[in-house]
Amino acid sequence: MNMQQLTDKLVLWIREGVLAAGLKGVVFGISGGLDSSVVAVLCRRAFDKNILGLIMPCYSNQQDKQHAITVSDKFSIPTQTIVLDDIYYSLLKILPLDEASAASQLAKGNLKARLRMLTLYFHANQLNYLVVGSGNRSELAVGYFTKHGDGSVDILPLGNLVKRQVKELAEFLGVPQEIIDKPPSAGLWAGQTDEDELGLSYDELDSYLTGGSVNEKIKRKIEKLKASSDHKRKPPPVPDF
């Protein structure tokens, strides 16, 4: 399947998903990163109207915000900017926190992702829209998303595409090159990158997922990540009695 065919199929899939749910349109976050930019452009192609991108900085890198604006301007995507700094700070003041703990850094980062999802669903409820997520196959496979954060969406158009394929699609769609080339990051804390946090590269992960060769150490690491994040990909278990 070439990029034009893939684009057409994804655009139709998004449109049909909204119609099947009996809703009017789509809302999605624009972070200034690769995946959210691709989702934004696909949604723009799926709907002329009834589309909304939310830019939700939360003590975020200013470059990411500017990249989000660049994408929305280039593709004429209606957006709203909702700054989450104050509500995030207010929650941190009342929540117990051990600043020296690595777990606390992760908890703080996940709090940002969950605040963004609350914001998306608030708009979705008011507008009768579907929430579109930007998770890709590579991230989903190893649980690289926040449970009840960016992992809680209605549809995932990129869910069957590994990171390499998302990058190829971004180039075809005309996503600005500076966004395609910058190191992937969830933007959860200063200096954070996906590959540093995962402990492996997307090339290695993509190769594993698509049947390519990876060394035994990388294979074990990926399988460990998959096993430990299995609960994130399933609905909550209930007793079988």
C-alpha cells in the first residue's frame, strides 16, 4: 500500500468511526510532536468542519507549543490553547510527593497526560465529538503511554503503524521537517525523550515488531516491557464467577 492509499483509507476510517458513533466531529491534542501532527492532518482531511485541536501546555517546552501552532496554521486546523500550568501546580500542592523519588517524577508526568485527557473529553462531551488519539503500534506494544491519560481515547488511527511508518506518512502529508526530525518526546519533563526512557531506539523496536533482526538483549527488554504493560492494553479484569 502506498502513502496515498494509506492516507485515503485512514481518512475514511476516521470519518466512518465518527458516523458509526452517531457523533458530529473530532477533537484531538496537538503537542507539536510527530504523531499528533499526523493525526491532526488526517482529521483535517476527514472533516472540513466539526474539528478541534487542543494545544495544552503544562510547564511545556516553548518549542513544542510553537510547533503545534505551526502545524495548525499550515493546515488550517481550528485550535484552542488551554494552559494547564495552574491546575497542575494546584494539584501538586495538595498531593503527597517525594521529590527525590524517580517514581514521583513519573507520577508528575502522568498527571500532565491525565489532565490533558480530562480536557479533551470535556470538549468532546460539549461538542458531541470523538476523541482521537495519536498512539502508534510501537508505543502501544510496549505500553509507552499513560493509562487513563493519552491511552484513554476513542480511536487510534495510527495504532497499526510502527514509528518508521508514521514518519513516512508525515513526510507524505507535508508535516514540517523540523517536527519530523526532532527527537520523539512525550514532553512530560524537561529533557525527556522517548528512547532514553524506553532504553532502546525506535528502529530497534520497529525491527522487532515487523519481524526484523534484533540482538538477544534488546529482544528480552522489549518482551519484558510488553509483559509488564499488558494490563494497560486490556479492560479491567472482573471475576469469572
